[in-house]
Amino acid sequence: MSAQDWAYLSNYAIYSAMALFTLAFFGHAYETAWAVRTPLASAETEGNLVAKTFDNSRTQKAMRIATAMMILGFAFLFFGVIARGISAGRVPWGNMYEFSITGALAFTGAYLFALRKYDLRWLGVLVSFSVLLTLGTAITLLYRASAPLVPALKSTWLVIHVSAAIISGGVFLLANVIAAAYLYLDNMESKGPRKVWAQRLPSLEVLDQLSYRLVAFVFPLWTFAVIAGAIWAESAWGRYWGWDPKETWAFITWVAYAAYLHARVTVGWRGRRAAWLCLLAGSTFLFNYVYVNVWGTGKHTYSGL
Amino acid sequence: MIEETQLPELGAIALVRYFWRQLTSMRTALVLLLLLALAAIPGSLIPQNAQNPMAVSDYFKSHRALAIWFERFSLFDVYSSPWFSAIYILLFISLIGCVLPRSFEHLHAARALPPKTPKNLARMELFQTWSSSGNELEIAKTWLKAKRFRILESEDSLSAEKGYLRETGNLFFHISLILILVGVLIGGLFGVRGSAILSQGERFVNNATSYDTISFGQISRESSLPPFTIKIDKFVAKYNTLTSAPEDYTLYVTTVAKPGATPKQQVVKVNSPLTFGSTRVYLQANGYSPIVTVQDKKGNVTFQGPVPFLPQDGNLRSIGAIKVPDGNPQLGLVSSFVPTYARSSNQGAISVFPELLDPKLLFSIWQGDLGLDNGVPQSVYRIDTSKMKQIALSSLKPGEFLKFSEGTVTFEDVVPWVNLQIVSDPGKSYSLIGGIVAILGLLASLFTRRRRIWIRVSAGEIQVAGLAKNGAPGLAIEMSEFVAKLKGN
């Protein structure tokens, strides 16, 4: 097959993955909404507030289908990313379109990986939606024809540095989604008992622990991504650190997560304050990705925009 | 009634001790960390002198009033500003103040045995008890030893602890950060960094006068430059035919490491620099140098040579200045060069591809005072024509010449130029070692569990219990393995 064929195949795979994630989204939306049961009006309940109950026994099937769609979507996306790489004859991390599809892959991967250990399917609606949003933006606004790398990117460090950064990003974002869920539920609980649909969600304590574990797990990898970037910068640009905007924001993210880990482990922050700090650190990562790639200047201008 | 609060009088030492304790507290460190992140932000949004001095001077032109205030607060030099330095120096002092005492403590603890088995094990986590069958203490000791626990034995009990690596890793991580900073400091003090533009065919001799720009560290001297030479044999750039995006740059050079050494042919690419000891030579930028000869009316050559032109866009339309100070009168050619010529209705001459498919040199000739003798530094790419008058306007292809009122201009040929960046950073290996140790320390400190396990035999009863010193899970599983082993299944 020619490079062109692989590029088309990659695009078809990405479109198919989007269709599958859409199905997963509707599956999760259905199982969340229909699990809330309102009893039929009867003489007993008349005049009283109707007590809704949560029962997802009927929507188990939808939930399983949604997860299956998510796994299938992951597989298609994985193939799409690989095919893109084959078509360009290199690792598929040469411009922002490629960073985005790989980022979406890492994010879905982090979710599916965590799913093996924790029942995170309540997150499915959010995960499928954000993946759809990422892929949609990528294919409409960021799409660039498959092309060889510019000379500065021709290095083994591209594989090492960028894969480490993308995986860290996927896990940081998952931790962020969980921290946001924590804050939302905490707010809800402070006003009274949880709403019916939210009863299946884990306790606040579990969410708090989970987002911490994700960050602690991936912080060394992020440190590695920054150091690998420094080693690469030394061989490409003649200095290992030059306060380029991308480097500066990678540093800010690192310091912010370091502060988060210290706050939790040494000072003993838990709950709301820790969740806010986690969100703050995660948003520095997002800012780096969006702002520096699209509007920023400096040496990391590989977005192709 | 007015009550006067009497502050306890603090002696100078007590005051110093008070501030020291404040500075080395974890809360202060946390605030400093967040401040450091915050302080790094403006440098990524406001142009910086160190990264992009042109953008800074543009900013001064477009936002003069604001720029003056930015300047006052060192916002164009954030990362060498007093306030940024203050934050990281305080942070490092706080870090040292925190890590040093803990290191001594840990060194002491690492040689000590675990504390005695607590009297009442029933109050500890994961407590279990069953009746003894005789040799459990022996089994426990073998098992704990095999798992590399440290064991304190007493007559009727064992107290075992594992996971000192957590604190070791933690301390190594923090010490390695200091090492990274030391590497940065050594680089700043002893390093040399410079750049030179060389046209194909030219030779670079590594002494200070060969550089276009050079900056020495506070302690490094000119004599520390290693005496190598580099001859630019050939530079090849490949571009994508559809997008004009560069695909490959290859520079062929002949190097001589020191006078008298055998010349070596080498290849430089963007990601593979030349290395001479601790000095490395990087390929940074490239462009075209038209080779031009200027003769006066009598046919004497007043100027000859390649002149590097500054690229303006992705298709390498370039601008440049050819200055002929030795002519009488002085001459200047305000020029632009296009590697693949095309005409656009609104921009004039443009280039449509970065390779030399249809090269053309366009210029206007000016006569008068070039202003080179008044001591004000000038751009090599521009000519100040305020004291000159235009006498000709033309364009040439390679090999063509133009006769004008004061002589002849010949556009001989065009060759590529490269910008070499020459860097000596003797501190970088310290930073690299620091970086590697930081990751290893981090892994050890985040993934090691520190825990204790106790076993006691009292009155025919076996009692076991454990304690996880950090909330990481896993002790429960370990305990159940331990108990299963003791029960002999």
C-alpha cells in the first residue's frame, strides 16, 4: 500500500472511532438517565414528594455495550494512529493534529486501564464526550496532510520525549476529571443527600484517593518527559534549558504537581483544597498544550498551524 | 484599661533561629513552590531578552509606556531577575535546611534496629491471634529475612521493619535537585556560548574574533577556547516539493581538532552536533550568500565575496546589504535575493520555492556616505541611506553583470551559509546526573512502602500485627501471606 492509502485508512479509522465513541456516549448517557426510577403515581404517593430511586439493574446491558464501544473505539483509534505513522514513515507525533489523536488515545487508554481495577464506568459519559471533542477539533481544525518531519524533529528522542509527555498528559487529565467530579459531588453533598443519579458514584474519599494515586503514579513519568526533553534540547539547540515558552510551562506544571504532592503527603491536605490544587496543576498542562501550540512563540512550534 | 502586650524579648540568635525555622517549614516551602510557578508565567507571555531580543525591541516601539514599566520590574529578563532569583534561592535554602537534618537522622535510622514490639499488639492494625504450635518464631524469622526485613529479636517476639528506601529515595531526589542547580551555576560561570555565520567554502578558526556574537561566563576566559578549525565544505538542504517545508539539512565539514592534527571529514545535522571535548558545535540556521564582485570605473576590484542574506519567509526570500567602503565614493547595494523567482502583483519579486531553481539578485545602488566611520554599530543586513543617493536599480541572474556610472557589479554565484552555534557548558553533566538521580529517587520514594510487622508468642498464643507507615495499600495482602506461612499452608 502507498503512503497515501495508509493516510486515507488512518482517516477512516479515526472517523470510525468517532462513531464508536458517539455510541459509547449515548450508551452511557442512557444507562445513567434510565437508571433513575420514578415510581408510578398511586394513592400512597399522591400529594407527597415522589421518592426517586436509583436502580441500574435494567441498564446493565447498555452499560456493557457502552464499555464495549469504548474498547472498540480505542482499537480503531489505535489503528488510526499507527496507520498515520506508517503513511508518514515516522512516529505519528509531528504536528498538533497527530498530538491530539495520540492524546485522545492515551486518555482513553488511561481510562480503560483504570477500569480494570476500579469501576469507573460512571465516568464514561465524560470520557467519551471529551474524547469526541478532542477528535472532532483535531479532524476539523487541526488536520494537516501527512508529511515527513522537519529536520529538528528527526531524533530518537521524539519517540521517548513525546510518548512520555502524552501518556503523562492523559493520566493528568483523568486525575483532573476525577478531581472535578469530587468538587461537584462535594458541593452537592453539602446541600443535602446526593441526587439519585449520583448515588452510584464512589464516595468522596475514594475519589480523593484516586486522583492522588493517578498523579503520584505519573509524576515520575512527567519528570522523565521533562528531563528527556532537556537532553534532546541539548543535542538539537545547544542548551538543555532555555526558558522557551513550552519549557517554561512544562516547568510550571512540574512545580504545581510537586506542590500538590507535598501538600498531600507532608502537609496533609485532603478533599477540597487538594482537588483545587490538582485542577490548577492540570490546567497548566492544558494551557501549555493549547496556548503554546496555537498562539505561542518559541522553538516548540511544531503544531503545523 | 489599656493592657500592654509585652512581646518576649528576642535575642539576635533567637530571631535568626525563628526565621530559620519559618523558612525551613513545609508550609513555607509549599508557598515558595507555588510562587515559583507563578513567577515563571510572565516570562512565557512577555518577550524575553535572552530568547528573543528583537521581539523586546519591537515591544518597546509598539507599547513604549508599558515597556518602560516592564523594564523596571525586570519583566524582559524574568529568569535572571532579582525577584525570580530570590524565590528559587529561598526555596533551595529551605530545601537544604529541610533535607540536611533529615539526611543525618535517616543515616542514623538506617543503621539502627526497629523499635521494640509494642506491649499491646491487639491495638495495632491487622491484628490476629491463634494458638501456637511451637516453632512460629523461627518460621517468621526465616520468612521476614527472606523478604529483607530488618529484625529486632527478643525472647518472645520479633519486630521487623522494611521500606527505608522510601526515605532514602526522597532524600536523594531532593539532593539531586541541588546538584542540578550546581550544574546550572557551573555552566553560567565557566561556560562559553557564541555563534558565527559561515558561507560554504569558508573556514572557522575558534578564537573570539571569528565569532559574530560571543558571551563568556563570569570566570571563563578567551584562552579557554579549544583551538579547533572547521571548514564548511558543503551544505545540502532538502525541501518538500508541495509545502516547501524543510525535510533535511546536512552539513559536510572538514575539522582539525588542534593545530597539526590530521583533518577529519565530518557530517553535522540538526540533532547531531560536532564535539570537541566539552565544546559542541550545532547547526542552527541557514540561508543564501550571493557572491558579488564590484569593480570601479578603471576595472579595479573594490569588493568581492559571499555576503550572507537574512531569510524573510519559508521560501527564503532574503534581504541583505553589500557595502563597498573602499570605493571612492562609497557604494552600497540595498539588495534582496530570491532562490526561485516569481512576480506577485502586490509584493513585487517573491520566491516560490526555497531551493535554487531560478535565483535572482535584485538591488538598488546607492552612492555617498555609508556611515561606517562614526562608530555607531550597524546591521550587516541593512544600509543607512540617509546620506546617500540612488544611482541605479537592477536585477541579475548568476553570471550576469551590470555596468553603471561608477563601475561594474557582477553576480558571480550563490552559495548557502550556515549559522553555527558553539557552546561549551562544563556544568551540564552534573545537571544530567542530577536529573537521572532525581527520577530514580522519585520512583523509590513514591513506590516503596514503609511498614512494620510484629509477632509475639505469649502463653501459647501467637499474636501478629502490622503497621503501614504511609497510607499505601498492600500490607493486608502481605500480612495474609505471612499468616498463611505461619499456619503452615
